[in-house]
Amino acid sequence: MYRRMFLTVLGSSMTSPALEWLIAHPVGDVTKTAGHHLPMDVVNHLDTITDSLRRMDDHLGGASAIGLVRQHLRTVIDLIEQRRYTSLVGLRLHASAGELLRLAGWLSFDSGLHAQAQRFWIAGLCAAHAAGDRALGANILGFMSCQAKDIGQIREAVTLAETARTGYHASSPQVATILDLRAAEAYANAEETDRCREAIDSALARFTDTPASTGNPPWAYWITPAHADAQAGYCYLKLGNWSQARTHLGRSLPEHTQQSAREGALHNVLLATTYVRQDKPNLDRAIELGDEAVHLLSGQVSSTRCIRQVRRLAADLTPYRRNPVVRRFCNDATDLLQTST
């Protein structure tokens, strides 16, 4: 049922699916009356597996988990197409498919497969809409915004992030925080400093909000104060405010190193970048952080997205290659880049 949705590719409008999602009418009843009965317990088990796959990705990176996610997604889609279920079970099944499509898109994006990521996310939007899950749909748009900024489509990134915020009415503080930070990242890349700071302030303030009676969705587990600090640090790095970037990234680093090897590697690189780009570079500290990132990415984590940041750090260090420590790091980084291609 999802094959017909895999049509949009990079180069066409990235924002059209977002606007269609925003104004689409509810799907209504998703009951299916043909096939063998599917109980809700099966959906609960499927979601438990999905949660394990999300956490596996935190430590191994996109390339290592994509095959397992594809297999699990195929199982869920087969159940949607072939089994009989009530409307409530059908809504949960479509939400499960939507989250797996979101996760598959993220893994593809993390591996540098941008067109594939976009196709997964557009299909995920359709599944989230069928499930009546506005939080999931908004979250997918947030990920699409993240991709758009990374490939240089900054205005599209802003539009996607703003559409996500408009389409979600903040019953979950964690979801609202995620969407605020996606918007902040887009504004930072667009050099809209005031709007970026407002979105960061809004995100950080939401941690004191009380969740709705339904709680926060399981997929929002990763957005902690430390992760919010990390994303705020990224924003200030893009704005050239090295001190603010360092404050936020420094606060986030201990938790990320312990809980997510990939995010620990990424934020080591970003923090190192602040020390290189400041008026008087601190090369020793930059190399110390860069070495830790290279160590994590050499065999432990597979992430094209993180390796790209290492390449940028090595480029920033190029003027200082006469320094033997810098030269050694750049050689190590080159080895990493070559083994990862």
C-alpha cells in the first residue's frame, strides 16, 4: 500500500507534502474486515521491537540498523494489508508503520542516502495521517527540516519546521521541545538570530511543563535537557557565538557520551570546532575532542553525517598543519574518511 507513495525525490518541492499534511482531512475509520484477526497484543510486541531498534541506532549508527528496520517495517505493512482488525488496532498499526518509516528515513539520512530518506518520510507522513497521529507527523516534518538544512535548502528547512509547529498543538512538552529545536536549527542556518534564540528559549522552558494525561510518545525519549543543550549549542555555533555554543555543548557532552555513542561523537566534533574557530584557537583542546570523535567513529559507530563533521573540522585545522599534533589528527581523520567511503 505504500509503494505508490515513494514518488517524490530530491529536486522536487520538499515542502509540498508538508503543506498537504497540514490541511488534509482526517482519514476516518481504518477497520479491516478481511483476513485473520489481529489482537492488540501483537501491536504492543511490534512497538517493543521498534523501541529496541531506536536504541540500537543510538549506539551503532544508521548503516548498521537499516536492514533490521526494513525487515520489521515489511512485517508491519504485511499485517496492515493482510489481517483483520478493529479501528483502534488499525490506528495503532498505522502509527507503528509511520514511526518505522520515520526511523528508516533517519537511518538513511544518517548514512547519506538523502533521496531514500525523503521517500521514507513522505510515506511516514501518510501513515501518520492515517493513524490520526499529529505528533508523529509533526516529528517527521522536523526530521525533513533537519535534512533540508544539511543539504543547503535553508528556506525549505524553515518552512518544514514552521509547518510542523503549526500543525501540532502542544499536548506533549517533549514533542513541542523537539519541534522548537528543529525550528531553532533552521533559523540558525538562515541567520535569523532573534527567531533562533526565541525558539531555543521556548524549548528549554518546556521542560518544566506538565505532560498531558496521555503522556509523551515513546519515540520522544531522546529529548532530554542535555540533548536540548546540544542542539542549542549547534545553533550558536552556526551563529558564530563560540562562547554560548561551548557552554551548551559542554553541558550536554557527558550524558551523550554515555547514552549515545553517535551523538557523543558528533558533539565532540562540534565542541572542537568552537575551539578552532575562536579568535585565538585552542588547538590542544580541539585535537583532544577531535581524537575522541575519531575513536568513536572508527569501528564503533557508522554515521556518514558525523564523518562529514569530522571532514569539516579537519578543513578548519588545515591552516595549522605545521603543528605536528594537528598534522597527526588530520592524517587520522583522512584514514577515517577513506575507510568510510
